[in-house]
Amino acid sequence: MHHRLAILATLAVLISPVAASAHDMAHMAMPGDSVPVPAGTLPGGGFNLIDQNGRPRSDKDFAGRYQLIYFGFTNCPDECPVDLKKMMVALDGLPKDNAARIAPIFITVDPERDTPQVLKGYVTMFSPNLTGLTGKPADVTKVERGYKVYAAKARSDSATDYTMAHSSQMYLMGPDGKFIDVLDPHDKAAQLTAQLARDLR
Ligand code: NI
């Protein structure tokens, strides 16, 4: 379940002017140029989570690679699987050496149900390259806040039978961990591939 329009609108209000400058910088800045960007207003931030193999993983583990991050939950009946599949197809559309520079990451917004074991079965369906991350609810909430992700239980008939409303954009973070771009999973895979190709430096 996705509250996409509201979230994209919110995100646009929050980050649009700054995101545009960060995005343009990727293409226009010359080496040595330094354009100040108020980093505190951009999505991102460090994290300390646990991957699908039960290993602690932090943002530092991905330093030096781009990260394409999607937030969702494994019980999502509709859009999450479609979006994740499209994310992997978009990456496959890049030349292999460029695709290898990007670490695709799925971060659950439902850590109570999405244990490492559950994540492992899930990410494996999409790609051996897809890293799944979960963690303590407080740690996941911190990451959601950092990335300005909206996620909330939408229906709780019982403790275990509920769905999550959540935003569904993809974030491209740079090898330095800083925000580069936001991608809309409702675009066609080929459009996403083209956008990623433009974003890579
Ligand atoms: Ni979903």
C-alpha cells in the first residue's frame, strides 16, 4: 500500500530546490568546484541495521559504491514487488561496469515481521545482488526519518495482520553516502536506467 502522491508532493516541498542543485551539480560541477549544499535538509544519514544473513551492516559498509535504496515491506501485496523488480531491471539495463558500481538495497519499514530470515527469502527472489536490511524498530525508524520516508501501519486487525502505508520512491546515494537523486518507481524501467546513467559520475 502506497501513499505515493502525497509523499512525492511532500518530498518535493522538502527537498526540491536543494535536490535540484545537488542533482545538477552531478553534471555541471567541475573538479575543484565546491558548491555548498545544506546537507541537513537532504534525505540520507547513517544507519546501523542487520542484513538478510543476520550480519550487522552500516552505511560505512557501502562507502565507495553508489546505493540505490528502496523502502518497503515483504508482505506488501502489490507495489513493492513490482517496484523492486523494476529496480533490478533498471540496473540490468546499465552497462555491466556501471551497474556494478551501484549497490541495490531494500530497507524494510516493517522490522517486526521482516526478520533477517524473512528478508533473505524475499530479496533472493529479485537478485543475488540485492541487500535486504532490517533492524531494531527504533533503528529502522531513525533511517526512515533520515530519508524522509513515510511509513505507518495502515490496518491492524490484529498484532500480526496489518498492512503498511509507505512512500515508494528510490533514493540514489553517492559513493560518499550523500544524496544524489530520487527516482520514481512508477516510471518505466528504461527511464530509470537513463536517469541512473545520467546520475553516475
Ligand atoms: Ni509496498
